Amino acid sequence: MSMALKNDFRAAMFARRDSQDRLKLLMNDMVIEEQLCQMRCSYCLTEDFNLLMNVPDARLRLTTDRRADWHQVLASYHASVDSPIMRLSGGEFFWLKGSTEFVAECSSMYEVVQVITNGVFLTPQRLEKLAELGNVQLCLSLDGHTLAMNDHRLPPKQHKLFDVIMRNLDNAAKMGIPIEIQSVLSDKNADGQADFARFLLDNYGEGVMLYFFPVRGDNKDSLAPPLGDHFAELLDRYDELETVLPPRPFVELIGAQLRTGERTLRCFATATMVQLFGQGDVSCCPYAWLSPMGNIQEQPTLIHEQFGKHQHYDMFMQPRPRFPYCKSCTGPIDVVNLYLMGEISETEIARCAPYAGPAALARLRELKAAFDPIFSQ
């Protein structure tokens, strides 16, 4: 099946190129200065590059406005790909000089710009500028509504940041900015997600949606909760909490993975986007950062040449997850996987803020039309 996906899906996607010969993907997932973050989350997948571990020239990178370089990379991407959604992340993207201005500049290029953030630098002034843009969303990393639930996110020296993050969440919600919350499920918070959802419902309602994924990578053995039915209460109370939860099949997927310790759902993230880095590198998967396929600045036709063809796609386009990292991976992209597989409806995925707009929904329909014939085989 992986060869069918590689060959047939690549052919289907190239047959659907737009009038400018661009591939029509769902999302531009752009990571900028992934090594620069002021926090020390114990489960961070880029922990080895954290600023607090003395990244070379970190101060220069933080204080230099690099927007011209980022736009140059974007121009190369846009020459090959059209996508209605942009997702920006770091590191901590809002720590970088020019970050708010870059979001504003990108907002005119996309239906939605979503920024992943730890929430520390969401000052009222920054939030006001983002809210004025009208199509900017936030994805806030937060493991629960109590300090104890964030024990792996905030070491003791950073406990004071919890109140800062919660205040910034409150301000962002009051300004009407759509917010996704990503909760990393660990032995500190897996059993408390129903209460977390209730807190979000009581305080924010439909402006916030709670996603979750188990600890990934090498840390899962030491930080993950013991295997068990941790989402039983959350699923029992789904109808009560639905306003702030993703579609039920997504919650069931995470619950099953917490019971078994292994993902079995196939993933098509690599078929709907590529991972673009701020220096121009392009990777196949937005979750498992393998060696780049190449650099779009040095090879302007890289994405057209390698999409669905590079050897990395052999690992990811499988009937079941085979790569060890994939077996422990889940994320918000799984609502897209479930939609493509017919497990959730267009109405359900439209509740998820990044996909609610007409351009995103139209692109999802196009992707599903490309997938369906391959699934029918």
C-alpha cells in the first residue's frame, strides 16, 4: 500500500495542480529557530537545542530581525505550493524580534495563520495586534488548569510563569482570538483532562478547543502515564464537554493509545503538507524531523521533485505505523487523518478552527477526492 500511496497519490496530486503549476496542499507548517525557547519542558523533543543549554549565537538570533530571510524562503515555497493555512512555530516564535510583524505580513497570504506558542510572551499589546488581523489563531501549549498538571512543563524555577500563561490565555480569549490548547499527556495530567475541559468550558466556551497527545519520543518511557483507561471519564462526559473538545473519534483515538501504548491509525500528514524550516530546509514529516530532503533555497524545484517520491515517504506512507516514532505519535493533524478516512464528517471538522474557513474546507474536499480512489483499492 505504501507504494500505491507514493505513486498513485503523487500522480493524483500532480494532476490537481493549480493554474500556476503549484501543488495544492493543506498547510504550510513553518518552523523558525526551533532551538530558541526560554522554557525547559522535560518532554521537549528539541531539548538538546534549548537556549538555556547555551545555543551558539542565540542572543544575536533573538535580537536580529530576520523577516527578510523568512520571506525569501516563503517565496520559494509559494512558487511550488498553494496552501490555505499557515502554522508558525519555534522554539518560541514570539520570542523572536519581528515575530508579530511577520505574522501580520503572512496573514494577507493565507486564510488562517496559526501560531504555536508557550504563551509567555502574549502581552496585551501583542494580542491586540493579532486580534485586529482577524484571521490569526493561537495554539497554546498547556497541560492543564493547575500548576500540578504542568509539572513536566514548568520546572520549579519557572513555576511563576504559570500565572503569566493563564492570564495571557484569559486575555487572548477575551479578545476573541480562536485558541487551540495542546496538552501533553503524562503521568501528571492524563487523568485530569475532563476537569481541564470543564474549566475551559466554564471560562471560555466555544472560543477554545482542547487537544491532547501522549508524550512522544525517547521520553515516553519515563514520563508517560501507566497504560490504562485514562479517558474513560472524558468520554463518558463527552456530550457535556463537546463544545471545547475535538470530534469524538479523535478523543477515542487518544484514549485507545493511552490504553495500549501504541498508535495503529495510519497517518497522511506527509501527504497533506511538508515541514518548512526558516533557513529553507524541507522535511517530509512535520512531527518526525528526519534529515531534510533538501533546501528549497538551493533547490527551487525540491518539493515538486521529492513530494511523495523521496525515500522518507516509504517510512510514513504505510498501512500501519511502522517507524518506532510513529507508533507513539499523535497530534491535532489526526482530525485531518480521520476526515480523510471517513471517520469524521465535514461538519465535524469544520468545528476545528483552522479548518472552518471556505478555502480550507474546499482543500480538504480536494484531498479527500485524491485519497478516495486509492483507499478503494
